[in-house]
Amino acid sequence: MNENNITYHTFFETVHESIAENVFAKLTLAKTVGKPELQNIYVRTHIEEGKLMLKLTFKIYKDGLEEIEKLIEKESLESELTPFINTPFLTALLFTTKKDVTLKLNKKRIANITEKAPTFRDADPTLLEFRKL
């Protein structure tokens, strides 16, 4: 496992912890290299048949905005999103009610994680609804 993969894994562990602690607001992959059709990937929680899932929304710009949604198991998040890091996304932003966590690749494509004050005061409403079930 190379250094970037270790950093990616640490980042996704933080995502899972935020869901377990009910502080997850959303996850976004952004800041693309060049002008790819795939512009963003947004991740939010989703309830499917009484089970907490994750909904990936792929924002694609071709002849206009197109959104493709995909439901996945929480455990699949890292394997689903890692292939998109570096190609085409340089940044993954985790928003929680405790802190914002950013995974960023620099010009040499070395990944690092930074934290700052939270943007969101409230956790993902679907996550909170699920915890009440």
C-alpha cells in the first residue's frame, strides 16, 4: 500500500466514524483536473428497506447537467470512490458537525488531510432519521 492509499484509507475511516457518531453532513469530490464531463460526486445517506445506505450522485455536464445516482453499502464507499481520486478529482471534502476534513492532492499528487471548523451545524437529516428508527 503506497503513502497515498494509506492517506485515502485514513480519510475514509474518518467518514465512517462521522456516520457512526451521527455527525456526518455530506461528502463531496470536487476540483477536477482539466474539463472532464464528470464534475462532482456527492455522497449522502439514504434509507433503503430499513437499512442505512449511501447515495452517490454523479454530476455530469455534457449538453447540460445530468445526474446519475447510485446506492451502495457503506462498506463499499472507499472502493467506489478511490478510483475517482486523482482522476479526475484532486479534493474530497467531508463535512461534519464537528469539523470539515479535506483530502487534497498537491501538484506532485501527494495526498494530505487537513481539518478546519465545521461548515454545517446539522448532520444529514436522513442519517438522524435512521437513528430514530
